Amino acid sequence: MNDGPKASIDDTVMLVRATRAGRREAFDRLVRLHQRRALQAAVAILGTADEAADAVQDTFVKAYLSIGKLKQPENFGPWLLRIVTNAAISRARTVRRRKDRRRLATEAVKDVPAQAGHTQPTLELREAVQVAMSRLSSKEARAISLFGLQDLSHKEVAEIMNCSAEAARWYVFNARKKLKVLLKEYLE
């Protein structure tokens, strides 16, 4: 998926203002400019492109409806990433609950043998990471996904999360510590 050319802060500010003035095509341009990064953030949390695409779609709808509340148009990128990480974390919890209910129902009927094939460990690991991420606090999950999976600095994570850089470091530290325990069997 190609986002098109990168926008400068001035372009973003102009597009946000045009969107607020009712120009739908300006918001469509904002979507094109930020869609890839939003999708990357959602995939990092959710693990699947399908669920991530749904979270990103929800994010852009919410952003469009809430763009009037954005106090500083130059902060559109971090504001959007905050919305998408919240949407993805919420969706991950919903997906986990759905999977847990399905798994319990299946186990009650019969014991399903594991599928053979080389893709099983990858799927198993992906599910384990998704479950582990959903067990972190929302701030820890957001911080580790932005820092560790999006390669953002602590300062950038802090801006997106609306906290200090020290708090962002703390959330990343705690998330790593918890993930190390939750994913112990995969890290050996």
C-alpha cells in the first residue's frame, strides 16, 4: 500500500484546517498520507492485517468526527496514532475474548489435535504475542508497540501518549518485563 508523498507539517496543518472547513477531499488526502503508518501501528498490536484494517478504518472515522477537537493541527500525526493504538488495543481485547469463548466451546465438544505443517509455530507465536499484548495495561501495550515495533524514540512515544519521556520509558520497561515472562517459552 502506498501512502503517496509525505506531507510537511505545513501541508498537514493546511489539510486539517480545510477538513474543519468541510472539504472532504482534504481529509481523504490526510488518510492517504497517514494510512500506512496507522496500519503498521495496528498490525503491531493486533498481529493480523484484517483486524488492523478494521481498527484503522474505525480510527479514521473517529478522527474525521473528532477533528474539530484537535487543538493543534500540527499534532495530527501523533493524535492519529494515539487513536489507532487505542482502537487496536480495544479490538485486541475483543478478539481475545472471542477466541477464548470459541476455544472453550471447542474444547468442551472435543479435543482438537494441533495442525501439522511449518506454519503452525508462526501462527502459534503470533497468537501468543497477541494474547501477551492484551494482558499488558493499555499504556504499556501502546508504549511497547510504538517504541519496539514502530521504532519511535521515547520522546516520540511520550508525545503520542501525552506523557513525559520518563513515563514512556517506564511503560516500555514494564511491558518488556511482562512480555519476557508471558512469552518465556518462545524466547528460550
